Amino acid sequence: MIFSYTMIKYRQMIIVSACLAGMNTRYDGTNCGHPEIIELVASGKAIPLCPEQLGGLPTPRPAISFVDGDGNELIKETIGVRAIGADGVDYSKNLINGAMETLRIARMFNIKKAIMKEGSPSCGVFRVWVNSRKVEGCGATTALLKKNTIMIEAME
Ligand code: SF4
């Protein structure tokens, strides 16, 4: 019994993008579940989080893309960089708040690694939409987690 408690206490959890775990958190209310990620969550090894929902956005919601910089620039609050929805609304604060909330939870669980959905303005790892083009760059949450030494893996 003591042994099992110790195993639970010290097991290293990871964070995964909620949509990769089969949750309908994407902007259009769908998911992009992968069996191996669903299994990680089901076996208690991963915590599914959606930074955009944590940042106060509803689902479904307008698709969001960057203007004049990626998530890294957004969290640095570089002048002119914004996250704009297909409805023309500025969602920069929501993306920043979602990134901060995800980091807060990561610290709570001593998370060292995350598997994030490629291409998203929050979770993207190598590519995001900037000025209507998919370019090299990362999402706001990925940028903040990386800055705090959390290792990130990308999944399409
Ligand atoms: S990519 Fe990230 S922000 Fe977008 S739905 Fe998935 S978990 Fe949420």
C-alpha cells in the first residue's frame, strides 16, 4: 500500500493538448484525438488541457491567427503583435491568460514535458499562422512552457 502511494506521488505526469486526447475543444468543436494520447490520459500519465478554454474562450469559437509575429512575440508583448479571430476581435489577452494558466497547472504538477498540437496559435510547436501564411513559429502556450524549461513535443 505504501509502495503504491509512493508510485502515485512521484509518478512524472506530462501535459497534452486536450484536443489530442479526443476532447472536442478545437475552435470548430471537433477534436484530433490520437489513440496513444488517449491511452496516456486513460492510464493517468497525462493531464489534458486546452489553453484557449483556460484563457476564457468558448467552444466553438472563431479561428484565431497571429498578426506581425508568433506566440513567442505575443507573450513578450512585442508592440504590434496580436492574435486576431476570424470575427476581427483581438483575442491576444485570452491566449496570454491561457498560457499563464497552463504554466500554473504545470508547476502545480511538476510537469517537465508536454505534447502539443502542431499549428495552433496556442499549442503550435514549429508552425503557426501569421499574416494569413503558415510560417515557422510557435503558439503562445508552447512559447511560455518552453521559456520555463518544459520540453515540448509536437503532434499533428
Ligand atoms: S490546439 Fe490547444 S488550444 Fe487548440 S483546441 Fe487543442 S488544446 Fe485547445
